[in-house]
Amino acid sequence: MLLYGLAGLSWSDVKSTYNDWTFGGNDGVYDPEDDTIDTNSENAFGLRLGAGAEFMVTESVSFFAQGSYTSFDTSFFANNLTDNRGGEETGLDSDISVIQANVGLNFHF
């Protein structure tokens, strides 16, 4: 049995759209052209932490299980999304995190 930890940096492209369903004048009906106030696409970087274990099943086959948690920096959302009607920042606060679990077989040649 092999126990291990993992740590590293992650990258993802994140797109956000700020909508106001009342802005286009038709309450309750979403129209992408009328109701989209601002869109932002940005790279998000994060820290990834996790742990795993690998077990030898035979001399050439092993089974593994691993879990990880990644938290992305999304502070750019509040800085880049604006309300076109007033030109003010939205004050948007967001948190993007990912919990991931992997299991599988490794074949050793």
C-alpha cells in the first residue's frame, strides 16, 4: 500500500454574466440581448490539496483512490463586472471550489 498527499496550483477559464431580468423591460422573461448587462471571462488560479492511496492487487495491477479540493481566486469578478446603467461595481462576491474524487486501476509493465 502507498499513501500519498498532493498539493499544487490549478488554472481554469471562468466566464460570468451579470443579468438583470427587469432591465429589458419584460419582467419574468429572460432575453439574453436585453437582460445581459455585462460579461466577463478571466483566468482563475487556485490551490489544490488532496490525498490518496494505491494498493497492489497483483504484481502488475494496482487500484487507487484519491480525493482533492481546489479553491479558485475569483476576486476579479467584483472588479470587472459593472452595472452599465450607473457604471458602478456590482459588489459581486463569489467563491468557486471543486471537490474531486478519482478511483481507477493502474497497469505496470
